[in-house]
Amino acid sequence: MTIGFDISDFQAAVEKHWRYHNKCQNLSWAHFKREDGIFEIEAAPVYQSVFGGKDDGKKVWVGFEVCLTDLFTEPGMQIEAFGCVSYCPDYSPTPSIPIRGTFREHPFVFRLMLEPVPGSEPIEIVDTLKAEIRTIRETHHE
């Protein structure tokens, strides 16, 4: 008997190798199962809203890095192909690294977004008065 694709385990594998360059607690996730049974998954950095100080009200986001070599060698991860896609208004509104493979024998297509989803709202508040990050809302949707 085959167990279905475990999206939470896949997310945990990605988050294990995602390093923000500054304080940020969330990723934006989107996923769905196609008619052919392949999972399409996206992960993107999130926007933050600054509270207090000279940048009060400003919408910002934190740079990050992901070690693909380490991600690709996660247990159960088999990568068939990957590449990169630049910003292009007619094709791709956000630069990304598309990855195709299997996770625990279940096929997936994963887009690692290199910028926040265009037009998305802030997910976190950067409180400069209390020197803390607070989540505004959930970041996961299907």
C-alpha cells in the first residue's frame, strides 16, 4: 500500500535548508494536486510590514539562501531536473528555481520563488519598538 504525498514533510525538508539573512519566521506556501497526480508546490519569502521608527508602514522582505545540494540529498528526495527562470512580465512575474522530482516516490514540481509573490500582503510585522517579529496571518493555502 502506497502512502500519499506528505506535504508537511516536504515543507519541513525545504525549511530545514532555508536561511533568511535577517529576522523572519515564515514562508509563503501554495500547493495543489494536479489531475495527473503530480503535486505542484511553491515556496516564497514573505513581505513584512515595519512598525515604528523611520520606516514605519514600509513593506519589506528579507533576503535568503537555500543550499540546493543539501536539499537535493534529503532522505527520500530524488531530483530529475532543475533550472532557473528570470523575471519576465509575459511569462514569470517572479524569478524562481523550478525543480522536478519525486519525494518518497511521489512526483512533484516545486517552484522555489526568489522574491515574494507579487501583490501579496505582508505576513509579518517587524516591530522596531519591541525588537520582535510577529505573524499577522497564516501563510499556507492550497
